[in-house]
Amino acid sequence: MKAIKSRKHPTRSQVAGTALAAVLLPFGAHAADDAPATAAATTNTAATVAPQSTVEIVGKYENAFRAENASSPKYTERLVDTAQTVQVIKKELFEQQGALTLTEALRNTPGVGAFFLGENGNTTTGDAIFMRGFDTSNSIYVDGVRDVGTISRDVFNLEQIDVLKGPAGTDNGRSAPTGSVNLVTKKANLTDLVTTAITGGSGDQKRITADVNHVLDEQRGIAMRLNVLAQDSGSAARDVVENKRWAVAPSIGFGLNGATRVHLDYLHVDQDNIPDGGVFVIGLPGYTSPDRTRPWVADAPKVDPKNFYGSVNDYDDVKADMATVRIEHDFSPTMKLQNTSRYGKTSQDYLLTAFLTSAANLATPVQGDPRTWTLARSIRTGKDQENKILTNVTTLTSQFNTGAVSHTLVTGLEITSERQTTWNVTGLGTLPPANIYNPNPNDAPTTPVNVRRTGAYNEGEVDTQSVYLFDTVKLGERWIFNGGVRVDHFRGDYSVVALTNNVLTSTRFKVGDNLVNGKLSALYKPTANSSVYAMVASSKQPPGGNFTVSGSANSAQNPIYEPQKTTTTEVGGKLDLLKAKLSLSAALFRTDVENEVEQDPADQQWYQTGEKRVQGVELGATGELAPHWLLSAGYTYMDTSVERGRNITAAGENSLTYTPKQSFTAWTSYDLPWGLRIGGGARFSDKLARGTDGAIGTPAYTESYWVFDAMVGYKVNKNVDLRLNVYNIGDEKYVAAINKSGYRYTPGTPRSASLTANIRF
């Protein structure tokens, strides 16, 4: 492992050369595999029935990793004809890997991860995802509708995950500047099946899932599906931490073989976890002493990554409910309507113990022996929060011709109401200091724990009305143009009830604005299964995102500021080869984010003067290399900079925090003829630079790392197969996430294993 870590990174010129070659690849590679594109193959009229049917037949031979299309009705073309970096992660891929959560499944796309642990003693529970340098946690969608709440999403009810990188504003309205994630759920279908998966493994892992689909009336197209989950697990990486949850997801479909189809879906999730407040960073590379009078602190050894500095009485309880009605109607072969209505509610109640490092919090060791140190567990954080969403989305897709030009027009209307209420709590209690090298999570509180609401709360309600239009225009055999525009009118109503000297005072204010975003692309097809393209798009996000708007004059979330503005440009190429079983992609991208609100360190005031840039290259390969040999791989190089404003890394570098410069991910599997499947993968993440807020006694960065995994599966008979997954074979010690100040970090999972029995009837 040491030898691997010492290898030099590719130079920028090498990366650029590789990217340019990949972008131009469709012009010459494997031309014999692809017949020239024909007018019939690129026209959406009734005369195209036969060619379109041919495409569908080819799709039946699609391998387990490769997808033909994204799930959103706004993306009407095949992925090879979509002028944007879009990766579809199918369930067959993350099931092979034994991935259980969304965060784990997203390891299959490079440069996306939960790199940020939190700030001010808080831990970012749930799916805290960074994509291309920016927080994307509020841009997670389920079947095209925004998901709410800080929940760790399980994959037990997912068919696939669509990762859309770059522009998100035209697709989704106010959102993160660098992309979005859409989760596609399992739905009732006209195939009887019963599958069960039973898993046990390291960290006291115990898990069972079941997926049952039954056809109730084949003639009328009525079917019912039920997915259930139960899990009671610890953590292979951490002591005390628990991940306990159960969930149920019924779905019923009507008219599934007709022109009008109705899906009724429901999801209930109940999580009862012990959260992880992080590990003390002392001894990590780059660590410095917080107390200049005790310089030997900087030479102190690292703590055991399994150390738990919180309390066994900490908790993170989450309940989520989501009810969805989807109606689809085909007016004709060239006109389709989709309407989705949803009500969702997520509540979170947690108590978390954390710490801040300072000379005052680090007790003086006996005779300078660092192993007699204690660390003040100075922060007890309570959170009592509820999120609700009520939405209706209507999308009409129509195909028609204007002379020799064919159009696929997508128009839509979205009406959404979102509400978040956060109650202030008291009675959190206090804990005695923890020994740095041997903390005791069973320590009794020094003051009683009696968590209760104080009467103070923050509440925000955001109502949004949106209209959007996308037109895909095809000229002849080779050219595809796409243009889209979206207008969002949002209005927020916020209430702040504060408790001061046992007196409640209320402040209420309203904000509102219109956001207009657009997308424009041009794509050229050298062959039927290849493309080169250029795209430009915009995205906007108001101050504070959804619910963190503040009425304080000295706050980055004050609604007086203009929305954050993002412009993304991308050029790339895509190629399907080996009879469309393997998909290759390459893209050069640049994202400029303006109107960033930053605090001046001199006067501590906030100014909207910041501008940031992320640019780089992304390469991908997904599909079948040969019969029974599957591959999913991706590489990203990102060059980030602060174009205007302050450098924000602790090391003073002109780059963005929590953004690995290079990332690589790969997974491959091969089916042997005697029922044996072997597979494995590798992940590389470059170093992370943490933010700066005046903190001392912290590492300025975390080191890069490689992690290797392996899998062996065996088909016992037609009903039962076994799968053994081994993670982090080299037992690499690495930092998976670090908090803003750099006092705490989340260690990566050490060598561990799980054994799964899949049973099918």
C-alpha cells in the first residue's frame, strides 16, 4: 500500500491529452460496430415505428451495469445522445458490492462523496454529499421529486440512481450549482417474483430484505409489490456507533399494460441510531499543537480510530413517510402525460456529544505523558426537526415535425410547498472529560439529561410554482439540438421565536423572487452510436438554500443578498461499442459560481463578492467488455480556484475545501461457467483541504488514499446464491471526512467482510 500511495499523480498535460483523445474517439474508433445513422433512426414520426422497435430489442440484451436512458422524462434521448455527463448506477452494480446506503452506492461515480463532517460541534447526519466542489445534499430527488430531511437513505427499494452532473437549475429549479441525484424506486410490474437477502458481517452486521411482486390481474394490468428491510448493525470502523433501522415500501399498479397507468407507492423508514461525533485528529499528518507552550503536543501519537468520544446515551432517531401517486397516460404514440403527486414527512430527533480542541479543553498531562490527557466533551447538541413536502408535478411529452425538422417537446408545471420546523431543546446534560487515548462512553453525566423543548423554534415555509420547457430538435441524420428554460416563482414565510430571560419573542419575515434558468446544447453524431457535443447551462440558488434564511443583518443567509448564480459549460464525447454493450464517455467541464457570500476577517461583516470556479475532465466506462465480463469505471480531475474573494483552505491554497483534485473508481466482475462469480474494485481519492476559521491545533489537509475491495459469489442452485464481500483488503487507514475546523474526522472503514445469501422463488 505504501508503494501505491507514493506514485506520482498524472500531470495536467497528461490528463488533458487523455481527455482530448477520449473526446475525439467517436470519430474513428470501432466504426465497423456502428452502421451510419439514418433519417429514420433520428426522427420521431409515425414512420419511425420499425427503427424504434429495433432499438428496444437491442435493449433487451443490455447487460447488468449499462443503462440505455436516464429515468427523468426531461431526458428524452439515449444516454449516448444526451449532451451532459449523466451516470446511471443500476441496482445490479451496488448489490454486487454489498452497498447498503446511498452514500456507499455513490462511490461508483468519481469525485462524489461525504467528505464534510460538519461544523460547530455538529455532525452531518444523513447523506451529506459533495459533488464537484459543492454541497449537493439538498439536491437529492426521489422519482423526480425533491426529497426532504437529513436521512441516511437505504438502497433496498431502489432500481437505479441517476447522477446528473453540472447544471441542475433548468431541471429542478433552485438547487446545488454542480448537479443532482435522482433515486428511482422499485414499482409494481407484471412479473411474479419473491427474493430475499440475508446478510451478516463485521461490526455485528445483521440485515434482511425482501422483495415480493405479485400479479393480481394480468388482463387488467394490476400488480402489487412489497419491499421490506430490517437491520441491526454496529460499525466495523467505530466502537459504540449503531445503525439500526427498519422500512416498508408497498407499491400497487393499475393498468400497467394499457394506455393509462397508475402507481400508488408508500415508504416508511424508522431509524434508531447512535451517531458518530468523530475522532480526535491529534497525530494525523499535518497536525500542529494548539498550545505553543507545549510543543510536544504536535509529536503525540494518533488515537485509535475506533475510539468513541460520545456517550452510549447519544441517539439519532429518524422517521420518514412518503406517499406518492403517479398517473401516466399515452394519448398517442407521440404524446404522453405524466402526473406525480406526493406528500412526505421526515422527523429527526438526536442528541450528539462532540468536542472542540483548544488549550483550555486539553488538560495538562501528568509529567508530560500524553496518555494521561483528557479532552473536554464540551458540546452536547440536540436537534428536534420536522420537514414536510407537498408537491404536484405534471409533464407532457410530445413529438412532431415542422418540415424536415423533428421535435420532442417536454413541457411541465410544478407546484410545491415545503415546510421545516426546528424546535430549540434544553436539558442535554454534560459529560466529564474523556481520556484522549481511552475514552469511556459509559461515563455518567455530570448534570442530568432531560431533553425537552423550550418553546422557542424556527419555522420556514417555501411555496414554489414552476413552469419549464425543453425542446429536442433533430436535423437530418447527424445533428441534435436541445434548449430548455425554467421559471421558478418562490415565496418563503419565516418565523423565529426566541427565548430570552424566560420570555418568548417572535420575529416574522417573508422573502420571494423569480429564478430563471436555461440550458442549450448542440450534439453531432458521427455514427449511430457515438456523439460529440457542447453544452451551456445555468443554475441559481437563493441565500440559505431552502430553510436557513436569517433575519440577522450580519448573516450569510440574509435574504437581502442576490441568488447564487452558476454557469456551467461542457464539451464531450460518448461512444457505445461492442454492439452497444459498452459505453465510453469523456467530458471537459467548467463551472463558475458567482455571488458567493463571504465574511471579511477584519470587520467580521458579510459581503457578496465571492466567485469560485471548478474545471476539469471526467472519463467513464460502463458495460460489458466481453461475455460475462462487466465493468464500471470513472476518473475525475478537478482544478478548483477562488476567482474573487478569500482563499478558503487552512493551508492558504487557492482551491476549494473538501474537493479531491483527482478521484478514481472502478468495479469489475466475471461470471465463470460453473456458477462462480469473481469481482473487485478500487477507489482513489486525493487529499482534502479543510476550511479555515481561525482554528489552531488541526491538520491543514488529509492524505490521499487507495482502497481495494473484492467479491466472490457462488450459485448454489437456481434458487440460492451466496456472496462474500471483503472491503479494504489492504486495511488502509484513511480519513473519509473532516469537519470545518479540523478538530474531528471520520475514519474510513478498515478491513471488513460480509456474507449474503440471496434466495429467489
